[in-house]
Amino acid sequence: MTYGKRTVLAAAAAACLITLSMLRAQDAAPATAPSTSPAATQPLPSAQAVIDRYIEATGGKEAYASIKSRHLEAEYQLADLGIHGKLVADIRSDGKARIWTEIPNVDKFTIGVTDGIVWKNDQTGGPRILSGVMAQSTLESMQLTPEISLEPYKSAEVTEMTDLNDVNVYKMVLKYKSIDAVETRYYEVKTGLLLRTDGVVPTDMGNIVVTTRYMDYEDAVPIRMAMKTRQSMSGLSPEQVNTKVEHNVEIPDEVFALPPEVQELLKHQAATQPAK
């Protein structure tokens, strides 16, 4: 496999994750460091207060609590390489989730969570059962509304008020409980909206340093969501534009069924495990 194709595959894997949640980070430096604002001497709010403001700015607690499912469709492009693809994500509140991505002439990717099994299947690497950091990252990402909960973190702190592209923002640093990872978020002071995350995405190709920008917040009843995300990673700039977002729609169990290849892999693993 050429280096170029490896880069495309890694970018596509990252696109699957950012569809549903904030990206993971592991001591990653921002692509362009925000400048210190004169307003930085003001008392800083708690991380929970910033999250609560974000919740209110995007629909309110009752709206988030009412969400039981999400169906999302998006266009994905890597203009640097002239590549365009499609992405479909389905997720339910019972923990079942699936993200399907197709990049013509490159590959098709599916990542899913089915009855606690975290799996991935694509034409290049074949079926895999994820474990360790990859499984944990996927599980925490493929939730309905992970961005409004601080439960997965051992600490979350608003460290400063600063300027991001001439916009006044709160910088929040979050450290995970389960793995040695840090996530950095930037929320606009005026609106309460999340504007950017900095971090490292764990993929099959290794960790990829990523900056993600969230744009074009629009109604996706009952909440508002960023309908465009643009990344900076490994010299590339993949972009995802949501073309359809539906909440509380019926998503049948068949959508989350394990592909035959993954089922065969599970049978093989069970047959080769040493007897206890």
C-alpha cells in the first residue's frame, strides 16, 4: 500500500469518529496556538458551567434527554487529493451504533458496536474485533450525546480565556479516566458553542494529530448541531458536511447486525481460545 493511500484511509477512519463525538487527544499541540486575551484576568467558569451553557445554546437539557436515536448522512471530501465520499451513521440509546463510509476507488469502511462487541470491517484490512484503546475510544465516541457529559473524565478544567481567530473563547482541558489521554476544547464565550478540538486520533495506522473545527450550527430537531467539520491532519484538510440528520427515528436491529465476516472471525477466535 502506498503512503498516499495509507493517509487517505487514516483520514477516513478519523471522519467516522468525528461524526458522533469529540475527537480523542493525547497531549497534542494546537495547529495554531490561540493568543492570550486581555479578558483572561476575569474569573473563569467551571467546566460543568461551560458544558451547561453549551447544552442551553444547542437545545436544552430536556431536548437532549429526549433523544433516543440518530440517523446521519454526510458528504466527505479530501480536496487535497481530489477525493469525495459518503458517510452514514446510525446510533441508538441502547448502545448499538454503526458508521459506514465509502470512498470510491479507495475503500469502504464500517465501524460498529453490537451487543458490546466493537468491530470494524473494510476491504483493505478485512474484519477486526477492536480491543484496548481503539475499542475504548470507539465506545466512548459512538454514543448519542457524549459531548455533554463529563462522566468519562477524571478531570475537566477551564484553563484560560483566550482569542481564537479573533473570537473570545474558553479553553477546556479534559483528562480521561480509562486511558492516558487529554482532550482540548474551545467554546465561544459569546454564544457558548464549541468551535474547535485539538487532539490525536488513534487509528489502525497509528495516532494522527488532528485539529477539528465545528461550523454551521443548524437545527437538527430537537437540538442544534454543527453541520460542517473541517480537520487539519498530516498536511491534509478533510471536510465533512452533514446533508441529513434525523433524531428519534426507527432504526431496525438489522442495521446493527454483525457482518458475516465478523461473525466468522468471532467463531474462529472462540475456537482457538485455550480452554479454561
